[in-house]
Amino acid sequence: MAPDVDGINLNALRDAAVECLPGAAGHPLVMVCEHAGALVPAPWRDLGLDKAYLKTHFAFDPGAGAMTRALCADLGAPGVLARYSRLFLDYNRYPQDREQMRPDMGGIPVPGNLAPDDAERALRHQIAAAPLAAAIDSAAQGRAAMVGVHSFTPVMNGHTRALDIGVLGRRDCRFLRALVDALQRAAGGLRVAANAPYDWHQVEAFCLHHHAEARALPCVALEFNNAALADAGTFAAIRALMGTTLAEVVENLGFRSHPVAASGTSAGRAG
């Protein structure tokens, strides 16, 4: 199922790939949501899928984009959100991972992803991955830490995930420990756990590793139960808890943004 790219504006497709929230120039955090959107660029004709599939967790992280925007607004932090569906290209997967352009959804074929050749892969990277990478790198300049925002399904492979908020990290750092401790103290009736609903050590996640860990920038990934985010009252409670706690942790750890040198490198990082 080859895309019909004749006569289209590739620059317009690249421009449509990313939503950038500017935030305050001096805020130490940058928020990233690489599964915020469920759009498929028009030439790919929804990858041959019924539009109903683009409303499921296979296509994006339900509620994650809305939570990212809410937290950026509350904190004054910059944010970068992907608009294109992870079925089109999953920026949190490495190029060799079958799920970067997954051929099926739990056994249901994705016609547009069954046999992408090298040219097709390169074109999708040019349209979806390159603009997102550039936006994240730009927003991260001078920041003290990066926060990834995701959502998860409450039931996976028949297993109920009894959790509302997961805080994930691959490296032990003050940011991870402080955030988990503060959330658990203030959680009230919300269920909070570290490295849940899965252990980040057991998965190959590209985005935060490439843009934060590999550059010695402290980072955490937040995972929210998408059923909890779908309930307006619970969404508001999670938003209030996360906004207050992130602000508290940033203050307590002394995180500060850093001036950006002319070369585009920051003067230093908080640990």
C-alpha cells in the first residue's frame, strides 16, 4: 500500500508533525509526549485502517497529550508533543524494532505497515521523526531535567494493572527518588508506584534514552492509567497532584535552567 505523495507539500507534513508549547524561558523542566496524537498524514490514507482503530491505545496514548498540556500550563514548562500516530511511526522505538512501524495490532493487520521498503521508512522518518527530534533537542537546551508523559491500558494480556500513576526510570537519580517519595506521601486515594506498570529496565525505549540519558540529563517517564484520565474528576485530581509535586521536587532539588552557549550546548546540568 504505497502512499500517494505526488504533488503534496512535504514541508507542510513536517510542520504538522509537532506541537510545541513554549513555556517560560527559565523553567528547568521540559515535558515530552511522543504518543500524544493519532493523526496519519493524508497520503497514507489511515494506513488502510478503519478510523475506529485510530481512537485506540494502539494508535496513541489516550489522555497523555491532554495531561501534558495541562501540566505545562500549570508549571510554565515547555512541552513537545507528537501529532502523528505511533502506528505511522513510533518515535519511542528504535529503527530495528518491529513496533516502530508495527505490522499488526494484536494480530489485526495494519495494511500500510506490512511491507515498508527503505525509501518508505526514510520518508516517514523525514516527515515524522526528524521534526520531533529537532523540537525536543531545541526545547531541552539549558533545561535541568526531562519528563516523558505516557498512558497505559488498565488491563494488559488479561492482567489488571491496579495503578493510577507510575514513575519510571532506568538510572537511580535524585529526581526519580524524590518524585516517587513526594507523590506517595501526597497521593491520597491515588495509587502510585515506581517502575510500574512495567520496569523500564525490561524495555527498549528510545526517546528519553536518546534525548536525556545519553546526554546526562536527569529524566523520568510518567505513566498514567488511561481509564483514570478519561474520568474528568480523576484527571483533575491527577493534574493537581502532579503539578504540585513536580513544582515541589524542582524547588527542593534546586533545579535551575542553564544559559545556552552560542554553540547550542548548555553550561551545565543539575544532577
